Amino acid sequence: MKTTGDRIRELRIEKGITQDELAKRCGFKSRSSINKLETQREITLKHVKLIAAALNCTPEYLLGWAEHQMLCPHCGKPIVL
């Protein structure tokens, strides 16, 4: 079973975003913050929301609660594929 960190890493790589770039998008000081989030088992909801916004996906997807991952850029609703 994938962890939230696994989903973050997979989606980040799929979108061609480095840990440095994701850290900047989230307002973190360094890529080590992203590395920790990708390897930890527990992540705060605050961080899940920040990363979901930076990756343009739903927090529910990152948490493993939903199959869809993308948000419509126009209305912000989940896109079901």
C-alpha cells in the first residue's frame, strides 16, 4: 500500500518537478523538507494541503482517500479520469 509520501514522490516525478522546485512552491527553505515528507509515515494536514496545491492535485488523493488526482484549473474541482 502506498503511503502519502510515496504518492507525493510519484506525482512530483511524473510532473518533472525536483524536490528543490517543490520546496520553493510550498514555501519551504530547502529540498530536505520535501525529502523528509516523502519518507515519513506521518504528515500534517497543513503540509498535505500545501503540497497538493503545489502539485495541482487533491489532498484526498495524496492521503489515499480518492482515485482522482488532478484539479480543473478553471473551477478547482477534481477531474475523474
